[in-house]
Amino acid sequence: MYHFDMRTSTEKENYKSKDKFKDHILSIGQNKDITLVGHDGIGLLYSFQNNNSQEIQWKEFTASTELEKITTFYIKTIKVWIGTKQNGLMSLCLDKKNRQIKDYIHYDYFSRDRINAIIPYRDNQLFIASHNGLSIFNASDQVTLKDKIIDQEIVYSIIEDKSNKCWWIGTSNNLLKMEVSNDSLQVSTAFPTYPLPQGAIKSLLLDDNQNLWFFIGEKIFCYINNEQRICEPNISYWGNFLPSFQLKK
């Protein structure tokens, strides 16, 4: 685990508790109050923001042996939602006054599922992307809506595109587009006329111009929003040409 100082463009490993980082780091979650680290072991590491010191002091939270191999975080004010590699969905609360973590909960519905992403939807609802599909979880009632949006397919990533009023979804073999129609969610292949290669789409990114970036294998793709076309800026051809494909309307 390293700390990168953007003011000096230097990285350093100067934590007094750096001996705690014995396992592979799987995830990092952060807001203005706290930094959370998930690793390939039991529990998580956390550090509350300390304005009086640049030294980061790490503490361990190990409420349960099920809290292990954390793959993703979603932090909303004092509530932290946690996805794990093999034990499903969990949550806990931040006690900022006492600089502690408390109120650990494990949700049985997701059982031994691997959670890949936790994304806010609306009205205290969360999209849960997992190895078993895509579900909507009602955070207030702590239950899921009955039907999965995507079933029996690995969903790795999901991102909201407000400019196009849709959601982009990366699965084990496809890029999907999800739109709201008559208060229901409609899922379809994102670019059916473009010959995308088969492969898992584990990361999705929207830049400042609302262009969608995604990766399949070693290839990089970019959907240029204002031109409605896909570019393939592959590393082997970088600087020579950017092959593109105009999408049919």
C-alpha cells in the first residue's frame, strides 16, 4: 500500500502500521471522512481523516470471518455497503465522533455470491452486480426486488450515463444498455451493428465529455458520444491511426 502525494508527484510507504498489509489489496473506498481497504484476508483496514497529521494510522475491523476478500465499497454518508469475493453483501456504519466502525450486518439473500459492484439507483435502492446477475436491493427494507434484471450471467460493472439517460453494463461476454421505459428497465445489446469481440467487460468509464471507455481483453474501445461512433485506440497502433466505426441510427 502506497501513498501518492499529488503536490510533489512522489509515492511513499511510510505507514507506521504497514505490517498490516500482508495480503493482496483488492479494493479501496474513500470519502472526505475515511479510507477503507479490502484485502485478500479476513476483515478490512480503515483510517479516519486526521487533519492534524499527514501520517496515516490504520486500524483493523474483523467483526466476522465472513467479512473477508472485500471486492468493492459504496459509501453513503455514515453507511458503508460492502461486496465480497465469496460471502455476498454486507454493511456497516461509521461512528465519526468516536472514529470507529460499528453495526456490522450480513445479508443472507446474496449468500455465497461474488459481488462485483454496488451502485446507487434511486429511493434508497442499489444495483448489485454479481456473478449471478444484476439485482435491485432495497436498502431501506433490506430486501431485493423479486426479479433479477439480468440472471445467470456474470455482471462485472455498471455505470450511469445521464446524458443518454441510460446505464451501461459490462458482463462476462457483452456490453449492454439499460433504459427506463414506463417505470420498467429494458436491457438490450449496446452496439448490435458493431462487431465487438467476445470477452469480459470488467471496467467502464465515462470521461468529462461523456465518452464511454471500456476494455475487452487487451483492446481498448471508446464510444464518442457527440459523434455516435466507436474508436479502437489499441496500444499496438497508438500514434498511427485510430480505426473508427460510424454507428447506424
